[in-house]
Amino acid sequence: MNLSQTPIAIAVATTQTTCPYCGVGCGVSASMKQDGSIGIKGDELHPANQGRLCVKGSALGETVDLDGRLLYPKMRGADGNMRRVAWDEALDTVASTFSAIVAEHGPDAVALYVSGQLLTEDYYIANKLMKGYIGSANIDTNSRLCMSSAVAGHKRAFGEDLVPLAYEDLELADMVVLVGSNAAWCHPILFQRIARIKETKPHAKLVVIDPRRTATCELADLHLPVKAGTDVWLFNGLMSYLAHRGARDNAFIEAHTNGLNEALAVADADCADPATVARICKVDLADLLAFYEAFAGTEKVVTGFSMGVNQSSAGTDKVNSIINCHLITGRIGKPGMGPFSITGQPNAMGGREVGGLANMLAAHMDLDNAVHRDIVQGFWASPRIADQPGYKAVDLFRAIEDGRVKAVWVMATNPMVSLPDADLVRRALEKCELVVSSDIIEKTDTNAFAHVLLPALGWGEKDGTVTNSERRISRQRSFLLAPGEARPDWEIICDVARRMGFDGFHFDGPHAIFDEHARLSAHRNGEPEAAVGGAAKSRRVFSLAGLAGIGKPQYDALQPIQWPVQRLSDGSVVGTARVLEDLRFTHADGRARFVATVPRNPANQTSDEFPLVLNTGRVRDQWHTMTRTGKSATLANHIPESFIDIHPQDALLYGVREGGLARISSRWGAMVARVQHGGGIPRGSVFVPIHWNDQSASDARVGALVNPVVDPVSGEPEFKHTPVAIEEFRVAWHGFILTRHELALDDITHWTRVQGRDFTRFELAGRSNITDHAAWARKLLGVDDPEADWLEYEDLTDGTYRAVHVVDDRIDMCIFMSARPDLPSRSWLAGLFAKQQLEDADRVGLLVGQPIEKGADAGPTVCSCFGVGRNTICDAIRSKGLKEVGEVTACLKAGGNCGSCVPEIKKLLVEIKTVDAAEVA
């Protein structure tokens, strides 16, 4: 961290807050250390994580510096350059332009695009402004991209967006099924809870259903590597199997559900024969039957699903096919069983509570329900209320490109990287009359197209609530002063609303907004309402009635609590661990719905031109588009650059080599990344991570390739199935630079920027033939002093060149180049940058391209929490005869914190045992 830019602490005392990353919603204890850095550890009293943090959460202290922060409002001038302006000028511009466009073109000509990174209070105000005062439902969120299929599936089945379970149900279950979820990397703390269950309950089973063999599979008793897009066939087959093998709960079905006959008829039509299902899903029949039999024979089953289910053009049907299997067995509303949507973002659930999607109203009310519209408008005393759905995320940016939406305000997200067909987003923003962005980082791919930049508070500075995957509301508390002129998102929105002439936006803090949110959740909740076909109730399970009237002291002291929240007669406030225990659903008749889910293939299939299927997702130590995690040297060590994971036989077929660069392309765009054989990808598929962007790499935005087709119900895009082609990206040389200075790399063909602890690292490749390496390298690095301490080595026969610039006996910069991609260890060189003075052996090692001292190269990072490299782990396994992960942890600490590296350590143990056995043979 650059201590000269460290935010000033409000107090040295420890603050209990919540992690801003995934939907697990871990509690964090943050405190200031004497050197000015931020101390981070898990909150032992928070029920979500009980003191544990994954490496991303543990590294939060490395991400709160002010490098790259947007600190002041800025506006783009006539010359195209951004200039600093006063808040009044920026807010007046936003308010007056929005008002003028609405007056001329109507309310649907403006839009907000928000984020699961917002706090619930921010989300609430944005939704109130757009739907209740501007009068349009054109507010959507990047949560559309990760969990909207789960929302739609819940509403179809239960009548309301309800996650029935709590995390403790994972511990109560005898069988956990994870579908499309690499929880070991994406939800590590939740995954470690599952791992501990298997240790304490040897009979408990874990089944993983995923086309890839991910780190999560290393713990699984059974892995079903289904063909991408065939989940509905699999679960329709399971439903049919349960129905005809005596596993159905007829009493529950009769008393509490509708629609079984229709849903079962569809399932039986195509999926009654397990052999047919196995053939379609491309799984072993014996493994399929083992899963079906285990599900049928185990009462306490939790089925957790995540992006692999939701991010599909059939995502909602996938969700309902899973729920159908729990309904037919009556495994819902009871401890240790049920369908469990594992949320991607820290506040995707909070956004759903306040109606953050374009087809919802606040407090779980429906936009297409006239009574609900009346309830919300009456409570807000707003001049109007949106009465039809707005544009969902993908359609929103199409509408901007078409000119139907003329102004957009983007909050806390980076759609230029995260949306599918991302080049369409570029075209849309280029054409848009007004692009406003509220952000904490100034230079992002999206902000490059903004006309107005508004500096928002970041994690550690802002104050409010978030809701995790188990409906648990937790406080994010501020412990840092606002840097520069940054302000809370809710306050910025309120200022714009008042400038547009709207009342109803006067709040003296986030506690007041939360109170209004809580009161709305209880307002007219449960009173009779007219419905087509007879009387119905407007009862909504979501309710914060017990927190209505909350004051600032109570808000500041609020402890994690699950909704619905009630206040008892003695005045105490209680939450609810699991919903639907009373088996009363929110449909008008109080019954759950089976939904007929007709299996169908993804909308775009492979062809001769695009023969491979692209799957996208996260890696272990990065988050979204890396605007925060990309600042952390700890997190950069695990996977420093984007990659294309491909099966070795496909790599041979298409002429690409492991370690080399390849270009993948689709109908929508192209990108370049390094090829790897991760060992878990099936033939016919490739996997590329989502995180890299134009700020961190020259050409690695995978969103530019992604198929923009969406689920017809939820509007969620098809991130897991894009037909692509792959070809070698030929270059003349490969290289890397480690430097303590900023560099301009405009003339380099391919580059990736990686944050180091004492330096910045650039991975390079070029197509030009360099005749004078020394002159070229000195110019690139800016070393023009002929007397500089410049160490270099060159071998013209194989194109090898390496040079080191030393200042005051300390390494300042180095460059290594070769015609081949197999270059010296970066981890060894990183260790040299930490030294205050180079030794003679170090200088020799730099010239020969490898460390002289044994053990100096720890290898690529495996355990980021404790900085333990692959070579260190392998050496310890061999030298000490380690056989189990626990022994590795006892020896090196690796795997002893968040546990997300445990699957990799297990693989190393197996690999070394296999190699040693082969050598003995």
C-alpha cells in the first residue's frame, strides 16, 4: 500500500463490518495498525463465517488505498477531456439533462444501471427515484447477469422470490448437491462448511454437477460432468425417477401444490428412461443412476445452485426443474433440505428486496399488479408509478444504441467488461447523449465513455446494510473518512432527485432510509385484495416489520439478522432461519407450483465456423472486473493473467500450444489469452475467466465474445454457452518486465498488467523482429543514461535477452525476453525486488536467468493466504514424506485459513505420489 495515500482512520478501535465480495456475506473485523495499514480478520461472532475469511476478504486491507481513486466530480469538456468541477455543477447537469429528456421524450428515455455492489439503502433510493418519481421501470442491475433466473424460478414456484434455507441446513443435510457451482473458488467459506460436514459426518455425501472438473470436485463423492446446457434433461429425469420409484410425498403434493400432472407429463415424455438421459447429458449411466438412487434414498438433501444454472437461455427452467424435484418429495420448509440459490454478489439479495430489477417493485411487490402499484405509490406519496417493465440489462444497452434511451446513469459497475456482446455496449455509450457514472475508480472501461463522473464512497467508507444468500441482513460500517469529495451513493441520488423537483428525498442518514424500507415491507402486507378468480391475500413473506421505526442508535448496533423479522410482545426482535416451514406459499391459493420445464438446447449451437463452446466464470482470487482485487499483490500471485483452458486433444486439433497465445472469436467479438491445460475441461469446450479488461490487458475482455441471447423469462444472458473458434496467435517473442515505474506499452502487441508488492509486472508478447534488443529495451524502460548500472545477457541463436537496471545496488527494473514462452520464474524475481541490496549471487542469477541458491524459487502461488508457492509445497511433500493435506498445513500453514487452496494441495499430493510411483517402477 502507498502509505502516503492511505485514507485517514476515524478511530483506532475495531469496526465490525461485512465483506464486499461474494454472496456468503462474511463478517469482517477491521482495525487500523500503528503503521497506518488496515488490519483485517474474520468476525468470529458473525454467523455466516464464524471468524473465517477467504483470501479475497483477508486482502481487503490492500485495496483501500487511493491509487486510481476518483476523488472529485469531473465532466467531459468540448475538447473531449475530463475536467474537475464542483459538485453543484455536476449534479445540476445530471438533473437538468434528465429532466429535459423526460420532458421531451418521456420517462422511458432515461435509465439507471445499478449493481449488487450498492448497499440496500442506495438501491432503495435509486429504485424510488426511477419508478416512483421519474415514472419508468428503466432501472436494472448487474445482478440481472447472475441471479435473475433464480428470482424468476422462485416466483414461479413459490409466488415470491424466496430462498427457503439457511447455511446451517448444509450442516444438517445428509447429502449436498452442487449444480453449476465451483464453490471451492467462488464461495470458499461456504465450501469449507461443507468440507467440515464431511469430516464430522462420514456418511454425508457431496455430489457435484458441472461440465468442468473444478476444484470443488476434489471433495466430491460423485462428479457428473454433464454436457453444457443439459441440466433440465438431468433434473426432469430425476423427477420422473422419483415419481415412479416410490419417492414422491403424496400427502404434501395433495395438500400444498398444484401442477404436478402437467410437469410430470413433460418430464416423462423425454426423460423417463435414464439411459436416454445419460446419453443426452453425456454422463456414465451407472453414475447417473447412483445420483438418482442417492437422491431418492436420502431425505435430507440440499441442492445448491449458482451461475452454471442461472446464466443460461434456459436458466429459469433449470431452476424450476431443480425445485420440482424437492416439491415432489416434500423436501422443503424443513431443516436440512431444500433448493438453495447461492448468490454471486454481496447485496444481490438486498437489491431484490427493494425492487432493483426492471420487472419488480420494492418490498417483493409486483410491477404488473395494480394493487401492489397502489400500495407502493401510496406509501411513497409519489406523483406517478411505473406500470410496465423496463428494459432488462442486455435490452437496455440495445435501447441506448438505438436511441430509445438517451441518458443512462451507471452506478458501481462496469458493463463495458461484464455484459455480453460488450462491443455493443461500447457503441451504445458512444452514441448516448448523457452517460453518468458513479464510481470509486476513475479509469475503467466504462468510465472512458462517461460525460459526468461522480465520486462515490467505497468499502470501509460507506455505511449501510447488505443481505447475503441466506437472507441475513448485515451492516457494512464505515471506519475510514471519506477521501477527497467522495459521497455516499444514496446522498448523490437524493441530491439529483431534489434538483429534479421531487419531494420524498430528505434523509438525515442511511438509518432513515432503512427505516422507510422496513416500514414499506410491512405496509398493507397481508390485507385482502381482489384477484382474478376469487379472493386472494397480498401477504408477502418478505417483511422487516420488526425493524420498522428503527432509530440511529439501534441501526448502528444492528446485529446480523435473517428476514422475515418480527417484533415480539416483549419488544425483542427476532429473525427467521428458514421460510416456508408453515408450507404457506405466496401464490393466491397458498400452494406451490410445479412448473413444466421442456428441455431445449442452447439458442446458438456450434458449427464448422465456430466448433467449440465457450464457458466463462471466476477464478479463485479475483473479483468481477478487478477494479478492487486487481490492486492487491497477494491476489495477483495465484493467476496473474487471463487464460484459455482447453483439452489437450482439442489444442492439438486446432494448432494451439500450452503456454502460447491463442485468439478465440465468436460472431460477436474476439480476444487473446494464454493457452493452458487445466485438466478439467471436456472435449469441445474452452473456459475463459471474466475478470480481465482493457485496463489490465491489451485484449482480454471475454465479454466481447459472449453470446447475448437471454432467458425469455428472466432476461439472464447465456454466459456458459457461446460457439467460438480458436487459432494460434503468432508472435515473434515472449517476455516480461518487472518495474517500479509506470510504463507506456502502446506499441506492444500483447500485454497484461499484474500488481506486485514492490513493483508492477507486465507480461508481454510482440510480433515485430527486434534487431537491437539493448536499445529497444532501454527505450521501453526509459533508461537513457549510458552510465547506468545495466546488467544484460543476449543469445542471438535463440532470441534470449535479459537486462536488469540497478539503482543504488537495488533492482529497479528488469526485462526478460525469448522466442519461447518458457521464461524464468517471476516469483524468484519478485523476491529480489523485496531486497534492499542485491548480493553478488543475485547478480549472477539475474544474468543466467535462474536463482543460484537452492530454494530461492517458491514457484507459482498456491496458498495466497500465507504466500506459499508450488515448489515449496512439492519440496516439503517429497522431503518430509507428507501424505495428507493436514500434514502440509501443519508444516507450511498452506490450506490453514480459508481452505480454497486445499483442492490444489490434494492434486499436488496425488501428482507427486503418481510420479514417484512411476519412477520406482
